[in-house]
Amino acid sequence: MLKITMNMFLSPLLKKQIPLTSRLILMGSFLISSMIPGRPEDVPEVFGNFGSTVPQLALQYPIPEGYAEIPADASTEWPERYVINRTLPSQADKYRKLGYVTYAMNFMDLVFKDTAPRSDQLNSSISLQATPGELETGAFAVFALKALRGVRVTPGDFRDQRDRVAIPASNAEVRSAFYMRRRVWERPQFVAHPTILERGRAIDIESSHSQLYYVTVCVPENTAPGKYTSSLTITSDNAKAHSMAFELTVLPFSLMKPDHRYFFCYYDDKPAASSYKDFVAMRYCGMNSVMLSFGADPKVMVKNGSATFDISCLDRLMTEYRRAGLTGKVVYNIVLRQLIELSDEQFMEYLRYLDTVANQRGWPGFIWSIGDEDDADTEKMDRVKRMLSIVKRGVPQDLALNTIVFPENSEVYGNRLDIRVFAGYFDDSCIEKTHQAGNTLGIYNGTGAYEIDPRDNRFFWGLWAWRAQSKVTEQWIYDVLMYKKDQPFNDLAEPSSNRGNCHSYCYPGTDGPLPTVGYYGIMEGIDDARYIYTLEQYCNKAKGSKNVNARQIADQATSCLAQWKDRIDLSALPDRNKPPYFTIRREVAKVELDEYDSFRSTVAKFIVRLKTALDQGR
């Protein structure tokens, strides 16, 4: 388990230009959390790595003058996204004496404070399915039939059919949703949106309101296949305890990893301990690389026409990157003025110097990227092309990657690129042109919902990337503040702007990164891709064998996958200046929430059938 010291978190606060009041509140939050007894030593790394609660500072931001809260389904920004039930069914009356009712739902079906359970959800249970080594997330909520104080939820051990403990309770983590004020695009309005997920906070729930929870199970690698039962115990300071049934089915196979690069763009300006925890958080949601930008700034010194480089910041980041278990080549995004203004020879010297250092220190190496979305800015294009040409001449053994906004600009960089990464406007025209050029195809950003929507993230990182034949999937943010850097939990920090301040898949907690609902969407999307890839590998193995039964099953599985591919339309929109703007937004709306689990279950059943048939045919 990670050992956390006060100095790790207090020193960066003292060094940064953060107002004194904010620093004192953050430091106080850490001092309080540091007095809480530590978690058990057998807690999985991912759970020990995450932070616990948002700092008190996040609860104290004022609402800007003229701003008003609106219901989520009244927002004009995403009108198709939210369907909120507010009518409590009469069957809930039998729980009046208890004072609350629990109900389960798909983790992508977000519960707002004014959400009420449907009749079919009352006192429902959680049922998850996972492979050994997998992290799997479910969701439930508590609806208060009276004002509740100090609500806590505790997971129990998972037991096998003989009532033996098979998976300890420490392998399950419950997190409560923090309802963050989220700015509505271009309007003086906000929605109290379930965004950040906290651990360990006792929650007060107003009468006739709901509180959303996520529960994640980390299945040990050596877990035998089968069904395991557990429970979640809900307690309150002013209500009786109640248990919610929790079932886990462990599948008889392990997932394979596709040959695919997954990464966040990381704007690092943190101490080593924080960077390490961020990299661990990235790895556990499926990332195998990172794009570095800004935070890895070199110090460039030019004297008498000769340049020298101080890369101590990059050195520190690479140390933490490797220590966190990430092994993929690092995408180094060069937008720094001090590098851009170097002569061609000096820039080439810098590239070669970094390659030499990488070889000497055992770093995984670099993929070079210049600027961002420069096809949409013609004034920058000549400079970007010049620098990409230097990359190809100076370090021809390395790969070059750039983002491309519009499909019609796919050829704009000529032979200077190896990897073309397309925005949400991506359509099927990008595939053929990229492959004809001998380039690798990638996609980035998805629908633009970022961390607030698990559904959009799951679709983008899973089904959409698979259908698009992408080999690179990127998200431009890990944690980014657009305006007020000292207000990491205040999306309304710049009321005169047209957008919110916060874009973070993990928020900066005092004791570690705080995951969001979108983070878990990414995790499940990449797992969808791994399920599909595992099935495809078994199909290929079966088709290459003489096992008639296995080949027939493989044909059925291939047909099933083909039907899903046909459902996802990659054709261009008739007018991208009108809703839904992005091709992916049109398609994500077509897949119902329960179809994700049914699809994964179907894929899993095919894998089991193929594995069994191939094993029997030996």
C-alpha cells in the first residue's frame, strides 16, 4: 500500500500561487484525513491510490450573481441525455418505517438528487460479471423517505457456494457521488451533477432526495470461476441498518489486451508523489501511455548559437511514469515557444538528445507531436509542417502523431505523419485515406461530454473505437482548469466565459486523485474492447483449426460482431454545423444502456463456448 506523508501534499500547496485561505483549508483537510486510521494493507493498489473526499474548499464556493440552478433534463446543452423519473411509486410506502429505500441501476444511468426509483427498481440487488484480474463497477442509490443523517455503506466479503470467504471485502470499494455545480454552455445556469466519487464520507440525504453510489470490485487474478454472494450494509445515524444483496459471477477466462495505444494528455505541474498517483490512476482505467504537454518543460539555454537543455522535469516525470507501471512510448506534445523558436538544427539536436537520453536511461521512447488541431488554424500550418519535417529527418526511427479536426484535412500533413488522430467529426472517409497512406488511425475526445457522462465515454473508448478501426484513442484532458487554476472544484469560477472552468477525469484530492463517473466509463469502454478482442482471437484460432464445432461457433460469433458493426454508422453528417454536430453523438444515442451489458454477456458466452470447444478438441 502507498505510504502517504504530510510533506507530499503540503509542500506543493505552499509552493503554488494559491490564495492563503484556500491553502489553509486544503492543509486542514489533509491534517484531518491523516488522522483517520489507515486502510488495510491488503487493499488493492487502485483503491489505495485514490483519494478519499473533496476538500472543504469545494463546498464553499459562492454561486455567481445572476446564475440559477436548473434540473438536468432542462438543460439545452444535452437535452437528449437525461430521462429523470420524479414520481415515487406507491409500493415505496412499505419502506416508510425504515426511512429509506435502496435501488440498483446501470452505472451509466446517472441518479440526480431529484431522481425517484421506479417500481421495478425498489429494493433491487446488484449483479456483476467479471473476469479474473478485472475491475467491474455497479451502481445503486438510496432514496430518503425522511431526512437521513450520516449515511454510510459498507461492503461485505464475497462467499462461495460453501459459504467460504473467496474475495475479501477489501476488494470492493464503495464511493458516493459528489453533486458538483456544472456550468451549462453559454448560459448563466448550472446543474447539480453527480461528478466526483468520494470514499468514506458520511452523507446527509434530504427527504425525497436520492444519493448515488458506485461500487467497484477488483477480482483477484487467482479467483476460480463461479458465483459469489455478498451484501452492502447501509447504516444511518437516525435509521435502522439495511442490507442490499450483491452478486458477482467470475468468468472462466482472462481478457487479452489489444495492440492499441490509450492515453490522456497530461499537463503536469505537480510534485512527484502526485504524478505517480495520477499515472497509477491512468493505468487502472486502461491507459498504457501518456501524452506529455507543458509540465515537462525543458529549460533551453542558447549561447553563441549553441543550445543546451535541462530536462530534469521530464526526467522526474519519466521516473514516476515507469514506477507506476506504464510501459508504452510517451507522446511528447511540443507546443513550447522556447523550442518552437529554436533553429532547425537546434530543434533537431533536441530531438536526438532526448532519444539518446531515453536509450541510456531505459525509457520507453517517444512519439513526437507538434501543436494541436492545427489543421483548423491555417496561420500555424507552415510552422507545424516545418517542425514535423525536422522530426522525420532528425529521428526517422521515431513516429510522429498529430490531431486533425476535419476529415477533409486528413492529407494536410502529407508524409510527415505516422499516426493521424481525428476529432469527433471523424467519419468513414478518414479510414480509407489513412490506410492508403500507410498511417495508423486514431481518434480523440469523443462526444465532448468529458468526465460527466459515463455512457459517452464507454461508447467512445469501446464500441466506437472498435468500429472505427482505431489503433490509438486519446483524451486531451486528465485534469485541466480553463480559467482559475486555484479553484479546481469550481466550474463556475469564470461566470463571464461561455464554458465551465473544470475538465478533469480525476480531481486533485488532498490524499490522491478523485475519480469521476466518466473515469469509470472509460474503464468499462476499454474492457468492452478487450472482450471483443479476446473473442476475435479465439475466432481466429478456431477458424485456423480442424475443429468443426469450434469453427461453427466462430462463424456464429463473427456474424454477431458483424451485426453490431453494421449498427454503428460512420457516414458523415449532412451538416456538421447543426446538432448533433459530431458523428459520434448521433451514434451513441442509438445504443440503449442495457444493451452494453447484454452485448458483453453475449461476447463472454461465445468466448466460453469457443474455449471449451478448442480445449475438448485437443
